[in-house]
Amino acid sequence: MPGCYSPKMNRGFLYGDGFFESIRIVNGIAPLLRFHTERIIEAFNIYQMTPSFDIHEVLQKSVDKYHTDGILRINFYRDGKGKYLPETDNVVFDYAFTPTSSVFFLPESSDLQSSLASAPQFHGNIGIYLEPKPNVPWMTVKSLSSAYYVFAAKYKQQIGLEYLLIQNSRGEICEELVSNIIVQIGDRLIVPSRNCGGVNGATLRYLLSKYGTQLTEEIVTLSDVESATAIYSCKGSIGVSQIK
């Protein structure tokens, strides 16, 4: 039938019953693989999925297939049939690789603030999405049910913004549309509290692991953003960049 398209009818497509992980590969190496692995294991628990494979082995074999710069996206979804109620909690996955030449930067020196001075700069207009993000566990990972972010991206395009901040129902800033953020106010480097419902990304995990004593985790409001000395985006595909 003209205009009719029949994709693979798995539970990820039919019900958004799963999540995905985007892993940056640089010169054949995934610099944040440890933190991606942590996040995937947490997502299995949140989604009540039971993988029958060793996730460490699957990720390493997937990364080892590629020797150029790019982004590996792995989709994990519940196997089997059933409608809203699945018949099994087994996990299957598929993946795709997209080459990219975009810059990738991670702070490495012992002093985070001085290291951030070397971060790539991509300044642009910053706004806030008025529709609150639900503060629920399954939206703290990259869910295949991404309608909220799709509508947010459409809004961002319609009003001509480069960056769009996401807030919860209490008006607390959770994240930027496609990244975590660091807000610098004076000499303080602040990340939004993980209790506010933002995605706990791999780059942010790396920073908290390496610079935990140099970062303050607390509630961030729009007024904090407006008065910030600088704002940094923490995104798995490009690492850390300055957006204000």
C-alpha cells in the first residue's frame, strides 16, 4: 500500500518498552565506557529487565567493531510478546554506528575550574521549557519513550533557541534538553541535584567520580542560571563544552 511502512514490530517500537545508550568512540576507544556500563545496569533495574548476557562483554565487543570516531547507539528492549503487560522480562538489543568528526573534550587536570577554561565554546541563546518534566525513575535514563523530549525539541526550534533548559514541577532545573549542566557562580561549580529528576549522564558521572569534592550538588533555579558566570554542557557525544 502506498505510504505504508512496516518496521520490525518489537516492544521497543510498539510500546517504547526499553531504553538506549549513546556511546562516543574516539580513535577506536570509548573513553566513558565504564560510566555507560553503570548507567545501563541501573536502567535494567529501573525497567525490571533481566538480561541473559554479560553487559560488559557485549559493550566491549560492540565498541571493538569500530576504529574511527563516531557514536554507537545501542537500543535495549524487552523481548517477546504481550501488550502493556509483557510476557517476559528478557532483553534483546540492536545497535547502529554514526561516524562523526565533532570535538570531544574531557577535563583531566587535577583542578576542574582551570581545566574547564580549555573546554570548547558553543555559546547561544538559552531558554526554559515551560512544560515540567515528570520526576519518575524511568525518565532518568534515555527511554525509548521520548515523546517529552521530542515536543521540547520542537518548542526549542519554534522559538529559535540553541539551548533549552528542562525543569520539574517544582521549578527546579534538571538538565538541558540533550545534556547535563554545570552552573558556575563565582568560584562555585554547581550541578543540579540528582533528586530533581534529570538524566544521570555518563559525562556527569565521570566528573563526579574525578572531581566530586570540587562540585556542589544542589537545587538550581532559573535565577541561578541567569546570574551564572558560566554554564557548561556535559554531553556523552562531545564531553564538556561551555554554552554561556
